[in-house]
Amino acid sequence: MNEDYTDFIEASGLLKYDPDIISKIYQKNPGRLFKRLWETLIPIFAYIISVGWDKLTGQLKIESKAKFRAKQLTNLLVELGPAFVKAGQALSTRPDIIPVVLLEELSELQDQLPGFDGNKAMELIEEDLGKKIDEIFLNIDKEPISAASLGQVHKAVLKNKETVAVKVQRPGLREQITLDLYIVRNIANWLKNNIGLIRSDLVALIDELGKRVFEEMDYLNEAENAEKFRSLHLHNSKIAVPKIYKENTSRRVLTMEWINGTKLTNLEKVKNLGIDPDEMIEIGVQCSLEQLLEHGFFHADPHPGNLLALEDGRLCYLDFGMMSEVTRSSRSGLIQAVVHLVNKNFDKLSQDFVKLGFLSEEVNLEPIVPAFQDVFVNAVELGVSKMDFKSVTDDMSGVMYKFPFQLPPYYALIIRSLLTLEGIALSVDPEFKILGAAYPYFARRLMEDPDPQLRESLKEMLFDEKQFKWDRLEDLLSNAAKQTNLDLEKLLDEVINLLFSQKGGFLRNEIVNGLTNQIDLIGLKLLKSVNNYLPKSIKINTTKESHNLNDLILTIEPFKNFLEIIQKIPGYSIDIFLKRVPRLLNEPYTKEMSFKIAKKVTEKSVVRLVKIAAGATI
């Protein structure tokens, strides 16, 4: 048995990415490694030399030349194979490492390669599933319908006559990926140790990439992801997920339900189905936000081929190999960052980036705050709904490249996911703004979520110093009302929670003053009514000014403002207030407010009696 074959067998048995084990395999038997090094390092160093020459001669400062070299790199990565394609895609989400011109090209890097021989695919299916092809399928197309860097898809019909899509991994993929990751990791290690300009830990980036690629190569893992995604979105009748056939699925073969759908970017076909493309985009945006901020389990690769419009109006997600998770604290942190952005509180925004892991606690935030201000202030002035996400992320890329940012893996995938989704949406509606589409969801979460961090963020949003900002509440409520699944009663409960919170003292004082004035007004009106029946000799001098006795609640400023806002929300009914009267009466602050009102009304009455006794006009 030769050394190359030994490498191949050992690498093919690796089910999880382990850089130490991979190093031992190729250090022990370096034959295949040297061959692959020759195939990869020669073109890589040739490219580096040409870029170095352009830099020395000043040609890289010419925009067209820089774009040409960036495009040249993307083509080179495709030629070098799957691991290099994946590395390029990973770098396309890292503005802290890569300059903007290269980011733009790498973001266009497609995960598509020519298909491999159909007969080899059939052999692999039989080997992995332990059955002959004709024992599994009534028929299967040997020509693939699509191919990517990790595998290709064949259309087939099972014995029970159900049509399925069969994803088959490229033969020898695990061995090739393992070897290429070993090479890329060593290149990254050399760059880390010898190129001082690179702040981020490239080795850690490659290790994260290796972990994800190994997860993608495990089709059992993808099947599990698909089933988890399906269970999380069962409540949503607008979302479809293909059924997985576990009995015909292995680590290298994935059999799933065949989906007849239309790519969202094919506008004419979508419209011919009688479906509004804008509605499909709305479903996709809402689902993505639910994935990110509610479940914390999101599809990190929603490119046009993975999102299909179905005849029945549902949006179908495909390909669950690249999924990621966001912790509860990170989800709350992202919403807090949006609050500080909307409030233009760039000092706190910079602190959010520390909490979220973008900046270390040792970093001096002083020069970063004005950089944030330069990036965001004009965009925020336009309003969140008009903010250009791509433009803002491009500007932020420059800040992240300039300052010592290190992007957490989940954030890089979130940005990739949202930018891809925005790209699809822009092909449908050139005026589409993903932040504008997302803000109603943020508003609803901020108003409804019981998370203590978000409750504080809501107070921070609505109070400026000691002033309550009615315009911000109106903006939040009007945006939250755009959500079809808005729970108006839950939202009202949160407003009551805000009123009776420690920070709600200013609002309570407004209500106390309003009620005091109203009760005093009623007392004055009664006094004037009684005065009309008194003998002329003891009548009190009164003005001819009349007061309308309106509904008590509606004339109190805070209630009046709030009702004017909430009455605009679909589903509003006075009943939702009446149901909460018992709770309002039992709140500890209600008794305190009652004593304050009684005291203030008594004081006003005494003052009025003194004035009457002195002969003053009332």
C-alpha cells in the first residue's frame, strides 16, 4: 500500500475537523502533500508577485487595475478547488481583514463547479446506502441538474413513486478538502507570523472555516438541520421545507422531496404563477428576521438558487448545509445596538461592539466613536426605513479595516445572509431597503419581548433625559403595527409595564398633574353650577368662560397622546383597556398616585376658597 493511498484512507475517515490529526497525517506521509503544494503554491505565488509588482509601481492605486487583480484572485480560487472557494467566500464577509475592492469581488464568488461523471455518482450512492440503484429508485437521471463545489443533484423517483432530489458528494472530496485546508492553514500561519499588517487571527479563521466545511460535508448533519428548521417554522403557513428521506440518506448522499418552484429572481415566471414577487420578498425578510432574532438558528446561504416561490404562494428554503446560531445575549445585543443607532448614541454603540465581541475591552474607543458618527449620522437622519444597508456596510467595512475589529463568525454569516437577501430583493424592487423592511420587526420585538435587556433598551429609546419622546413611541408603534402577527394586547401590557417601572416616574407625574387639573376642573364646574342657584347677595363672581366636561381620560395629556397613537393600529378596541382596569387598580404605584392626586386637589381647593373669600373672580 503506497503512502498516497494511506493518506487518502486516513483523511477519508475524518468525520470532524481536527487540525492536529490532519497535520500528523501529512507530516507522516508527505508524498501527496508535495504534489498538491506544487499545484497550488506556484499559481498563488505567481499571483502574489504580480500584485506586489503593481503595488511597487503604484498601479494598484488605479481603480480598474485593483478590480482586475481582485477578479483574477476569484478566478484563481475557483481553479484551485472547493477548499479555496470556501476560503474565498469566508473572506468575503471579513471587512476587518480584506480591503473593500477585494470584498466586492469575493462576494460574487459562486459556489458552482462543473459536475462529475454520473456513473461515479451511482457507484457512490450504492456504496453509501448499501443497496443497488434499482432497489432504491424506479429511475434516476444520471445527468445532474445542478453542481456545486461539494456535490451535485440528481432527479429520481423512489419505489413508492415519490419524486426526489438526490444530492451526491464529489468522490474523494473529504480527502481533497482535508489536504487543501492543511495547506491553506499553513499559508495563514505564515502570513500571521510574517505579515504584521494583518491583525486578525487568520489561523483561527481557517479553523472556523474547516469546522463549517466538515459540517457541510456531513449530509446527516444537513438532514438534521433541515428537520430542525422545518419544526421551528411549522407555525408559518407561508414557509416550505423539503421532506427528508432518512432511510435513503447517509454522510455522502442526501435524499429529499423534489420541489417544483421558481427562483425569486425570475420575475416573469413568478408573476405567471399569480404570485406577487414583493410578497415573496416580504415573507423571506420576515422569516430571516425570525431566524436571527427569535430562534437564533439561521440559514446562512439564502442565495437565489436556495429560495423558490411555489405555486401555492409559499416560499421554499433549500440547502441546509450552511446554518449558524446566535446566542440569546447576542440577539438582545444586536437589538440594543439598533436602539443606540436610532438614538444616534454612538458612544454607547461603540460599547455595544465590545459586548458583542467585535472589539476587545482593551481597545481605545475614543477615535472609533467619531468614525461611527461619520458612517451613520447622515444615514440615520434619512430614517431607518430609507437607510441603504449595502452602502452602510461598505462604509463600516472601511472602519473595521482601519481599527482593530475582529468579527465573530456568526456576525460575518449574518451580514452575508442579509446582503444576499437584499440582493435578491433589489432584483424585484430596485427601491427596496432591507433595514426599512426589518425595522417593524425590531420595533415589535422591542415592544413585546420580556427580555430585561430589551426592556431597558425600550426605556432608553423612549426617554431623552427626563423627557418622554411621544414621537419615538408613535414611530415604534406604527412600525410594529406593520407586523401581521402583532399582539396588540401584549404590546399594551408592555406600555403599562413601562408606566409602572422605576423610570416611568416622569410619565406618572404627568398623569397625576393631568388628573389633578381635570378633577379640579370638574369641581370648578360643579361650583359654578351651584353658584347659579345661589341668592344674588352671596353669589360668587365668575368668568363667562365655559368648560366642556369631556371624557376624563381623553383630556389627560399622556392618555390623550397614547390613545391618538394606538387608535391608528389595526385591531384596536376600547375593550383591551377595560380588561386591564383591575390590574391598574392593583399596581402599587396606583395608590401612591391616588394620594398625590388627593393632596394636590385639596391644595387647589383650599387656594380657591381663600381667593373666593378675598372676593376674587373664579
